[in-house]
Amino acid sequence: MDPLVTVVVCAYNDAGFVERAVQSALGQRGLPDDAIELIATDDGSTDGTRELLAGFGDAISLVTQDQLGPTVATNRAIARAHGRFVALLDADDEWFPDKLLRQLDLMERRPEVGLVHGDLEVVDGAGAVLSASKYERFGQRPVIGHALGPQLSDNEATTSAILVRTELVRAVPPTPDWAWCRDWWIATQIAARHEIDAILEPVGRYRIHGGNFSAVEGDAARTLTLWHRDLRVRRILIRTLDLETASLDHLAAAWRRLVDFARHIAGSRGVPLTEVLPVEDADRAEAAERLAEARAMLAEDPLAAGRRALQALAANPYEGDGPQLLEAARARLAASPSNAPTAAVEPVPATVLDAPRAFVGLVLADEAIADPDLLRAWAACFDGDDDATLVLYAPDAEPGAIHPRLVAALASAGIPADDARDMTLVAAPRTDALEAALAREAHALLSRAPGPRALAVLPPLRLPVAGRP
């Protein structure tokens, strides 16, 4: 019988940690016998890592390669995986015993989800806890739902937290050998095609120590190297993916991120921008074609025009009117009649929210009014500087009638009227189309009960509230 999960471990000079990593995977609880296949690759270690892996005998499949990097090892392991799911685990991290059980349960309940990730506890080389939450330590947010837009700006799915359906990860292009950020590549490729979800509590331990390349804090040279590789990856993703599920606001944020990183790298290294973002004749030709398409589409389909403009910018950031076309598309989309309040008999736009932040939570206005602790919990976790929006959904309510009641509930929760947190009220006649659109744009539901109708697909956002269940 084939295993349920193939665990992929890539190790290079990880003798101090690799045994704990492998043991944490083989020791997963609540799964059937023989549910786990573990493929461990030693990348030419010189510190005894290979011998430690060999000590596990037939419990794992040991593969060796000569310093080809974790991306090559991951691609090869995915190609030979027998499990229905693939789980990634860095050799210096470790899982909590119920990590796979929790993620598999979520996958079984939500067949539309292609990849699940989650939070991680942050520890140092000796195992001392540095932070109870990687999300909090690094200012990350759990990307959930149709998450391509946020993923193009930043990776929020860490390698050791990822569980993905095998047939889906095999259907996407392999991560480029040079790209190291296999977690970002895989999560973004999956997000372009499927929904993703997250366990909001830690599912394992993420280790920061002097030897791990991506997590070292305070090493400017390494940081610049990573950023430069990330620029290449971001350009490839923007140019090659179907951007249909990404809003123009998210795409504009991804463009700003690309430009900011490129300028910082060029300035820090004292090199021209063209060395950081090189362009060849084929790139110029592709950009010209995409810009021509964007101009032709702008009047009738500003959303498609904006996406073409961004793809042109990723190909050639230096020439043409790409930035102007992207902003013109955003302005037209914002001003279009379909984004104005609609009567119940009129079609509801695919996009309801105007320029939401990267993470969107949704709460039913009536529930928030009856239970202000929900708002208090949101305020305890998100402040005005966080990249988060709370949608207060009031179906079939008159804005003038519901607004003062919400102000009173916010005040009861300790949130003043001039608070800097991003909140938006959606008060409109309830329709299935409206709620389906809200379910697509929101990432989680702030509630003590499952959401109604189309909103039932939103995962619950479990926020701590003192004295409440």
C-alpha cells in the first residue's frame, strides 16, 4: 500500500539537528501504520550528517548528491514521492507530534485547498524559544484562500510548515535550481491555481542558528544575496503565472516591492539598477507586446489591462508606459459603475473591497455588535501598522442605521472612532453573489460559529480573548 504522506528532508552539514528533525517526522501521531514515507537527501555533508541519516536504516530512503542544493534535492524527491501528499521539512527544524494530523484533517475537509501551511515556534540553535510565533516575530500573516496576490509580494508559507497535494505540486514547474526559495515558489505556483489554507497555531519549530542560510539575522551580505534571488523569482512568477485571481492592488504592491528591493540592492552594492534587473532583447519584445495588449484592453477591461501592464514591467522595468498603464487601470477599475453600491437586482462585481490590505478578516456586523469581545480580540492582534483589514459585513442593513451601532460596539471594545486600524463596512442587500465575492476576497471569519451560506468556506480566525471560550 502506498504511503499517505511523503516527507522530504534536505540536509547539508546539519549533524546537530537532523536526527531531531527526522524523529519528529517519523513520530507523528494519529496516523495509520506505514502512513509516512521519508526521503532524506544528504547534499555532500562533511560533518557526519550522512552517517546519522544512514543510522535510521529502512525507516527512511537516503539519497546522496554532491552539493547541488536543497532545490535540486526537493525537486528530485517530489518526482519519486509515493504519498498522496508531500510535506517539506528542513533538516534543522522539527515538527510537533500532531502537525500532519491537523493539516491532513483540514485537507480532507476542504478538497478545494491545494496546500496547507501554518505558524511555527521560533527557537535558537540550542532549542531555546525566541518567539512563540514566527508570524509575530517576522511580521507575517497567514495567507489563506485565493492568495496569489499576497504571495507575489512576500512568501508567507515556510518550508517546514508546508503540506501539498502530490498531484498538484507535480503539475507545476519545478523550482529553478538556483532559487533556494522552494517554499515560496511552490506555494505561489499552487496559489495561482488553487486555494491555500493555514493552521493558525504553531505546527513545529523553526530554528535560527549561525549555519542556516535564510534565517540568519543581521548578515547584510546574505540578506542582499537572498533578495537578489527573490527578485529573479518574482519576475518569473509575474511573467509566467495566470494572474486572474490577483487584484490590481495586490499586483501594484508586488511591483512596489520589486522596485524597492532592486533599488536597495543596487544602492547597497554600488551598482547600476540594470545590473540588478538585467533586460535582454527578448524581454524588451515581450514587454512591448504586453504593453500593446494593455493599451487595447484599458477601456473595456481595466483589470486585464492592469495585469498585462504588470507582466510587461516584470519583463522590462525601464521602458514604455507600464507604470502609468497600471495606475490608469486601477483608477478606471475603482471608478467603474460596477464598483458603486448596487441594487439587489443588479450584478455584484467580482471585487467588492476597495484596496484591502494583505490579510482580510470578516465579521458579521450583528455578531460584532452583540459580542464586542470579537472586536477586542481583533484589536489585540492587529494594530494600525499591520497589513490587515477587518470587513464588517451587514447584509440587508441600511448604512445609516447600522453605523452608530457599530461605533458603539467598537467603543465598547476599546477601539476609538479615529482608530488607525483598517476597517470597512459592507452594508448591502444580501445576495449569493455578494457573499461569494466576499468569501473570495476574505481570508478568515472572525466568529464563534461557522459562517452562513457562501461564507461557510472561510476558516475561523481564532483570536485570544481573556475569559472567553
